[in-house]
Amino acid sequence: MTHGATGREDGAGRAYIGSFTSAGGWGITAAAVDGETGELSVLGTTDVVPDPSYLVLGDGPEPGGKVLYAVSETERGAAAALDVTGDVPRPIGEIRPVDGAAPTHLARTGGHLLTANYGSGSVSVLSVLPDGSVGPVGSVLAHEGSGPVSDRQRAPHAHQVLSDPSGTWVLSVDLGTDSVRICALDGATGALRLHGETSLRPGTGPRHLAFHPAGGHVYVLNELEPTVTVCRWDADAGILEPLDEVSVLPEGTEAGEGTVTYPSEVVVSHDGRFLWTANRGHDSICVLALDATGGKATPVTTVDCGGHWPRDLVLDPTGRWLYAANERSGDVSWFAVDPATGVPRRAGSLTVPAASCVVFA
């Protein structure tokens, strides 16, 4: 089912919001973005992809054009490409199986699309065809291992996959094995070769990571313990080295106090001065200040996320606005970022049932 425009564009930018159709979500929503106020307004929706929990934009076949890619976080697992030239995203080519269960993340790297398959603990590499559509799976790298948290870490659970800023390496974050794998991608064949694996503190359950804009540090957000692990990244050698672990909850908050907290996403400011995390359960956004090198993160404060269960957090391209996709309250809230302190101030929200992620064109 698709729905046409319900908002105004007026030359504004574009955002795309994923949501869980199995929980009453609209699927993929195209929204206009007012750069002056941060406001989102719905342009159109489509539920052609079941449970499109994560989205990413990649270059299209036309110069300057973009294609939207989505995972289908279902037991069988799939990935799709969508044309975004109109107000309602429309499929390009086939919705392809990824040969993995419950994919939660994807990345476009050159002529390939990579998916992190949480259920099966693997990373799939699919080709991207000349028209921008998704081709068949070329290879699957299966993760191995487990962790000490019996109900969450009995097996590998790849949660995120992305390229490093140099474009040389592919990193996959595995919640089940408390580790980050560094791989080399063969651009011709699409094969992933394991280069190394960095172990983090057992039981932390790493979920997502983000790079410092200078490229020399990485911030791994842990889901099973509410912390960020600060790491040094050597792009020449492909080595990730843990340096420190910092809490993303207010000082004095006891583990398990009130509601258990499951952090979901980590974002770094464009100038490398601040880092934010979304904390489900605590329903907050944590603000951390980064030193000049990016090697030290210091908690500043936490603010309310504007809803319940913030699954995703993202900066707009200008760095002025921060957006939280609040899955269980069914909305996307936006915040004006104070450029001096990094502290976000809530400015509004848009109803989007079962919201899971936001990406900007």
C-alpha cells in the first residue's frame, strides 16, 4: 500500500523514515525537512518492503541521483532498492533474499550492498546492478562465538556493518560475541576476507559504532551494558584498539534501577567535538564532549528523548538538528543542537508509528 503527499515540500530537504510494518508502522515514509525549524512533514509512504528497520542512501545510476536501500528485518531476511525521485518511494528491481535471518543494518560500498544479519550472525554481500537495484548474494561471512549473557549471547548476532572512512576496511559489530570484526572486501568478487577481530569487555554486547571525523578513533556503543567503548583506529593496519569505557547514564544511576537500559545508536558531531547516544528504557539522549584528539569522551548531561524507546538517532546534514526515532511511542522527535555545549533542545515531533530509523538525502 502507498500513500501520497500529506505535507508540504516548499523546496525543503528530504528525509526517509523506516518503521516496522508488523507493529503497525507505515513501512518507508518520505518526509520534507524544513531547514530553518527542523520540522518534518509527511510526503508519502509505502509498505512494499516488510519491516524496513534500517535504510541507507547510495549513489544512483544518474549523476547526482540517489537510490534508497532497505533491509527487511524478517526471519527470511531481504534487501530492496527504491527510487526516491517522487514523493512515494518505489521499488527498483526485485526484493532480494540476503541468505541470512533478521538483517538489522546495511551499507552501500562501491558496487556492493552489505547487510548485518542479526538472527543468523552473519554479513551478506549483494551486488548492485547498473540500474541501482539489488542483485543476488555473492558471499556470506558467518561469524563465530558467543558471550556470557545467556539469553542474548548464545550465538553470534551481527548488528551493524559499515566501511571505514578510508574505504579500505569493512567493520561488523557483533552483539553476541562482544567483538568487532575487520574485513577486506574484494571489489571484483564481493568476497569478504576476515582480517582481524577486536574483543571488547565480555557481556557488554556491542551494537553500533561511529567514527570520529578525523578517522583515528571509533566509538562502540554497547547494548547490554549502557556504555561507550572508545577505541583507537589504525586504518593503515586495519587495527581497532580499545582505550576506555564510559557510561552513557547519569552518574549514580545503578544498573537495573527503574527500567533496564538498552542503548541503540551513537552519533558524532560533524566537527568532532560531541558525541550523542540514544538510550532505550532510560528514554534519554546522552551528551558527551570529546577532546581535541577524539581519544577521550566526557559525559556532559542527558536529556529526554521526546518519546519512548529511541531506536535510532541521527544528525541532519547541517549538524544543527538531531532526530530520534522513538519506536514504542511512534514518533520522530527533533532537537536543536546548542553549538557551544552540544546539548539538544526538543523542538517538535512527527507521528510515525513503530519508527525505527531516519536517513537524510
